[in-house]
Amino acid sequence: MENKDFDRLDTILRTKTYADLTNEEKAWIDEVLGKNGFEELSLMISSVSKEKKRTVRPAVKTELLREMKRKNRGVLATWLSYKTPMYANVLTLFFLMILVWTLLPSKEVIIEKPVTIQVPVIDTITVQLPSDTVFVERQVRVEVPVYLTRTEQPKEVDEKEVKSRTLGEDEALRELLVSGR
Amino acid sequence: MLFKNYKKKTDEQLMILVQKGDHHAFSSLYNRYADRLNAFFFRMLWSDSRMAEDYVHDLFSKIIERPQLFKPGNVVKPWLFQIASNMCKNGYRKRSFEVEYLKQLQVTGIAESVIEQKLDNEIITDQIRFSLEKLEEDRRTMFLLRYQQDLTIEEIAEIFEIPKGTVKSRLFHIKKFVERSIKN
């Protein structure tokens, strides 16, 4: 019952003055509130509803926005602008330098540099020919077509091996030269 | 800022952005509610404009500090006014303590304090203020929320966490106060 009464009173108070009320409404209002009560309440509501907003000084918003930005700034910005006394920064740097100096292992620096050394190889072969040996010199010329194909990277010649073999040491070559066959 | 149209966003969407640290969203939310909350605080707190602004500042500071207090599913408007009305309750408690303290000072004969001077300065001959001050704390809050801030009965019920019927009943009983005030 009270709730229905409230809804009715609420609507009337918001929309009408006492003079605008119908006879039926007047009778009900007189019973519930009375003319003076209605007018008093109506005045209060109309006064209060006129002041729905009240301007806040702009400084309040500025301060709040600064607070908001300060709270939500990134980690990097916080670190960069973190205020520490100068002596603390100097001490930190000093200790960091000592730490790096102590912890880093000392390494010997070896620089590899290729050096070319030319060693002359002198080899002497003694050939004893029999007296009845006749040399017949004949020139043979055959043209052989050569086709070069490359399937893989050419292998480097093992210079060491080549250099170590001298004519004196190569038995097969020596035999050929001596026998003449 | 360039790609988000904050004006078209609902209060709840803005609040979620505020939780993510979006200060443009905060600014939009502030623009929507600061003046309304200021008017509410002004009438609730003895028509003291400076105190009202301080309370607006404190309320939005709370939002900045603890935006997670807003839970998904909440509606921003009643949520804000609920915080505001709780702040007023604390304000009343503090004020009653100050008044008690003043009385004690007078009894002990200690010289007039700064608090007393402040209270004296705040006395404004305002008809609405006097009428409102005669109302009980909860009814004053309800009255202002309903007729100053145009909140619905549902929203007021949400703020006070009571059934709609109770809100209507309490508001209806304001007539008793009016009758009494006329008789006086």
C-alpha cells in the first residue's frame, strides 16, 4: 500500500504544483500531506533538482590526471626517472666496476698469423750409363682431347708430402732412368 | 586517443579501460560524474564547497589507487554513489567526533580552537540546507539521490543493498518529517 502511495506521490511531486492537481488528487494530497506539506516538499524537490551539477575547479582534474599517469607509467620510465642521491649512483658504479674486474677471467690473447717460408730443395742423381747404349730420340705426338668436369671442390695438394719426396728417394723413377726402359 | 571514441563508450567500458591504466578513459569518466558528485557532496556535507571538492578528489583518487574494486557486472553510476554515500557516513562520524571534542574543550575552558572557527564559518543561511539537515542521514542520502541526481529506485536499492520496497517506504516517510517541520 505504502509503495503504491509512494509511486503516486513521487509522480505528482515531480510533475505538478498544488494548483495543477485535480480534485481527486487534491483530496488525496490533503489527506496524506496537507497543502502546506505538499508545497514544502515540492519546493525542496524543485530546488534540489536544479542543482544536479556543481562545477569542480579544473585544478582537481589536473591533479588527478597527474596522479593517474604517475601510477600507470611504464617500468622503463620509472627506472629512468627514479631519483637517487648522487653519492649512491657513484658508489653503485664503483662497486660494479670492482665486481666486473674481479669476476671476469683473464685470457691470454693468441693471434694466429700465417707465415710462408721457402726452403730450397737440392737433389743430385748419379746416372751410370752402359757404353753400348744408343739413344734413339723419337717424337711422338698424340692429340688427346681433354674434358674437364668439376663435381666437387678441388682438393688442396698436400705440399708437405710433395716436398718430402725427392728424386733420390723415388725408387721407381730412378730405376726407369737407369735402365732406360 | 586517435582510435578510441571515448564519448561513445558506456561507463562500464570506460571503467574497464581505467583498470588497464587508460588515463583518457579516466578523464572521460571524471567529466561525466565529477560535477554531479560535487553537487551531491555539497548538499550532503553541510553545503561546504571546499569539503565537497576534497571529497570528489578523494573518491577519484580511490578509483586510481584501487580500480580493481569495480567488479565486472557492476553498474558504474550506483557504484560511484555508493562510495560517495559511504564517504559521507565517515564524514558525519568525523564531524560528530569534532563537535564532541569542541564541547569538551568548552567544558575544560580551553581557548576556541581552529575547528570551532571552521564550523562557525560554515554556517550558511540556506533554507534547503536547514531542511535537509533535519532529515536522518540515510533519508537525506536517498532524497538527494532520487531528486537531485535522478537515480531510479532500483539504483538506490542497489546502493543501500536493500529491497526496492524499503527504499520507497523510507522515501515516503519523508512526509512525516515535513509535517513535523511545518508544525514546528
